[in-house]
Amino acid sequence: MADIDEIDTSNLAYGRTDWDDYHHLPTNTGLTNEKVTMWAFLGSDCLLFGALISTYLLCRNRFGPDTKGPTAADLFDIPFTSVSSFVLLMSSLTMVLAVTSIQRAEMERCKLWLLTTAALGSVFIAGQVYEFTSFYREGLGYTTNISSSAFYTLTGFHGVHVSLGIIMLVTMWVLVSRGNLGPERAETIEIIGLYWHFVDIVWIVIFAVVYLIP
Amino acid sequence: MDTATASEEETHDEHHDHGLSDVGYIKIALILGVLTAVEVATYFFDFGIVEVPSLLILMVVKFQIVVSYFMHLKFDSKVFSYLFLTGLILAMAVFAAMGTSMVFWQDPTGCDASSFC
């Protein structure tokens, strides 16, 4: 580990506004704090979705006192949801291509892949809105029964995560387009990518456990 | 350039060098697409008693592929793996704890804790 007196402090980010000169502080592990923080956040988010999926599995066939109506499982449109799942899966590919593009300093290609990822995410969200709307028209509201509450809470939280991811992707696209985010800060895109892939793996679990397993 | 900065940059370069090529990522995506197609096939065809185990295995394999290759966990520092696995294990513990409520927490009157009656 370097002596603190030997560290060149001229490039540290404190008080600087020139993004091109941004450098990370050296850390004991050699890992950047931002990336460690994102992984810690993803680990904690596993707990959130673990609890929501557990709750759904516990409540999937339960109605509660004085309530009735269909369950979400009665109304699933598996072919439609399969297409949505495939779209989200492919968005992980475009995301990783955006990361490799910026690492190679191919900024135009990076912008294209970022925008494609955001577009695929939007298609997924549009599909979820359509699914929720059709379920509601079939008589499955949020408070119809315990099963429906658990279903909407689980898939709704996932939808919020995807929506936040889209906002982050569009923000990255704007930063790259304005030249405020270059190859020297490729890790920023990589960290956003980690979040996006996490949203994808959560859906892999939800699609199998909630939709496909009878 | 001082030692600490040089060491940090070497670490970064090492991480980037060990990823896959674009073609490699496309191949991974194709494998994921095929696995998803197999999953969906279980809805249209009767797989009998192997249906649920097959779906669970496919889910775990897809999860593992995305985490290892797209999220670079296979090539990155073990610290990230430990952070993520901690959350994952705790999440499974939550699932197991809730699962036990359906088996053990029975009310003598016939109304068990998990039935919300």
C-alpha cells in the first residue's frame, strides 16, 4: 500500500468540475468504491425480491376473508409474457455491448446500444402495463384478494426497477452525447449495466417461479 | 505516476482484458434465448413429473450465465461475488423461513398461520 504522502493529489475529484480529468481515489482493495457500493446494493436488493417472491408463493392461491375473484395465475397469458421476457433478456446483450463499446472508445456505437437497451426496456414496461390493464378489466384489481395484492406488488416493484434503469440509461446517453462521459469513465456505464443485468436476473426468477411453475 | 495509481490502472486493465468478445456475448445471448424457448415449451407440452425440476434447473442455469458473463462476476474480484452471494443466501433464508410457516405454525383450531383466515 502506498504511503499517503506519495499519493499524487493533483487529479483527485474534490472540487473539480472538469469531468475528463476525473480519477478515482486509490483504495486498499484496488476496487472502486462505486462498484463495491453497487454490488452491496444488489446484494441487499436480493433480500427485497426474495421477500416479495416468498410472499407471492405463500399467497398465490389464497383469497382472504370475504374476498374472492380470480387469481393472477388464472389470467396469465404465457405466450405474451414469454415475448416480454425474451425482449428483456436481449436488452442485457445490448447493455453489455454498450459497455464493451465505451471501453474501446467507440462512442457512437455506445450511444446506439444504450438507446437500444432503453428502448427494449420500454417495450417490456409497455407489455407490463398492457398485462396489468387486461388483468384489471378481467376483474383482478390490487385489492381483489391477497393473491392479487402479492402479484401486483412483486411485479410492480420489478417494473419500477426497470423504469429507473431506463431513466439511468437515457441519462447516460445524454452524458455520452454531450461529451461529458468518455472512455476514461467507462466504469460508470459498467455500473449502470450491473443494475440492468440484475433487473434481468430477477425477471428470470419471476418468469419461472411465478408464471411457468404451475 | 505513483505506485498506487499504477497498480489501480493495472487492476482495471486486467478486468477488461478477461471479458468476452462481442461475438462471445452474442453466443451467450443465443444460448439464453434457446434456454428460454425450452422453458416456454413446458407450457405447451406436457413434461410430466420432470416439468418443475426442469424449470428450476433452467432458471438457475440462466441466472448463473447472466451473473457470470454479462455481470462479469466470473472475471471480476471475489469481493463482488461475496457481496452478492451474501444477499442471495439471506434471500433464500427468508424464503425458507416463510416456507416453514406453511408447515410448522399450525393452529389447533384448524386455522394455520399461513392461510390468513
